[in-house]
Amino acid sequence: MLLTVIVCSFLAGCFAAPEDNYEIVLKEDFFKDDYLLYTGEHDIVRIFVPLNQFNGEREPYTLFFVEGDYKDDEVMSKGLYVFNRGNVTKLLDNGRDGIETKMNTIYFGAEDGIYKYDSAIKAATKHGNVTDSISQLAYNNKTDSIYYLTDDNEVYKLNEDATSSVKVTGLIDVQEMAFGFEGKLYYYDSDKVFYVVDFETGGSPKKITGLPANMKEVVLMPPARGSEQGVMLYADKTMYIIKGDQNIVWSHERIEVSLTALAPQPGLVHFYAKDKKLYAFSFRVFMLGGVIHRIEEAAN
């Protein structure tokens, strides 16, 4: 059924294509002011949506994002913000990423370590003793553990009280990483070769095959609510799901615009950023927006 295709795209929880004749195609004319949440002074380079606190399909949304400028293929971060009930507040000048634990605690990675979010006062306070310059955080839901990626592409595991961390050996040249709900870590290197590693079994990284060659624009993301395993991958305007058994599944979604950030994981709402603007698209909008096409039609 066509509806099944749409639901699978939004939930990212279907690991077999239910209907191969359809796909969701987002084009430039779909990004209208009707769906605009915020316009920044810089590009929006990362979006983080706390799943456990998500309020459903309709506003008010609570999400976090990072603004930045691109220079020589590198991102110069310009601040981490929270969007709450239509209001935007800057939390950190040097914030770069965010995660949420299964206890609904939110942490941020920054150029001088890790911060904790206080929702009561909408502020970020320093957490623990780590002072590394952190480019990304990753949370292992299965073991309730926090990992972080440094500017020199090394991965560390934070101890329980955040007083210290230990380097994870065997992970080389990590560019981006994300945990699946099954506890496996997915990452890729500077050659855009993808790997998966299971820390629980003590195994070494295994190369993931089946992805397109010579990928240019790549974003690796945590899984959506309802996913039993795997992570999401945005590669050259196409969405994929990478499973823990190294299978690659096309998510029936293609984005024919250049994005600077995206977060399609929060249930029935997808968030996208382009041209310094942040957009939100609900399930209902996709149903009525004329973005569902037969594949042969979309190719014309």
C-alpha cells in the first residue's frame, strides 16, 4: 500500500521495501514559508531532536540546532540554540552537537568539553571534567554510555560520573558516528568507507558494502523511533537505512535540494535546513503536498 511507503519513510522502521513503485521526492518548490520555523544568521549545520520529549506531529516543537559557516569543507560553529514553542535561545557559543539519554537527560558536545541542559531555565551548564574539543556525541542506549568524537577524529568513552574518558582503540579516522538501538556503532572514514562495530562482543570493525561509490554529501544519523536496529544515512540527496547485519535499505525518500542539515528521525515530522532556514514537514503535509511519485514519473 502507498500509505505503508509513507509511514515507513517517516518512521524509518521498515527494513524491506513494501512498495517499490513509489518514492517521496522533495524539490525546491516544496520548501515554502508555510513550513518555515526559523531563519538564522548562519547556515544551520546540525539538528538534534530529543525523541523522548517530542510532542507529536503538531507544534510546539522542542529541538536544538547548531549554526555555522563552511570554510574549505570545514564547519566553523557559530553557536548552539534551542527552539522551544516558537522561541529561539542561544545556549552555547561553542556548542557542536547534542544527545539524549533514555532518562531524558540532554547533553551537548562543545569545543571545551561536555555540557548538560537544564530545561527549567533553558541553559547549558558544564558537565564533568572533560576539556577535549568535541565535534560529535553518540549515545549507546543499550549500555547507557556516552561516547564522543574529537577534532582529531578519535573516539572516547565517557565514564559514568564524567570525570574522565578512555580512548576507544581500533577506530581510525572517524568522521561521523552513530549508535543503533541494538548497541552497534556505525561510522565512516575520510574515504567514506562505512563500518559497523559491536562493542558488546568485542569484535573489530566490519566494512559495510552495498552503498553507492564516490559519495560526496554524507550525513550519518541515529535511528528513528521504532527502529530495532541500524542507523540512517543521507548520501547525495538519497536516504538509506543501514542495518546491523550490514544490509542497506533504501528508504523511498529522495531530496532534490542541497541541505545543510536534516533530522528525519522524530516520528511523524521531518526537519530540514537549507539557506540558513529551518523547516518542519509533518506527515499530513507529505500526504497532501504532491511529493509522492511513481518512480517512473519521478525520473522524468
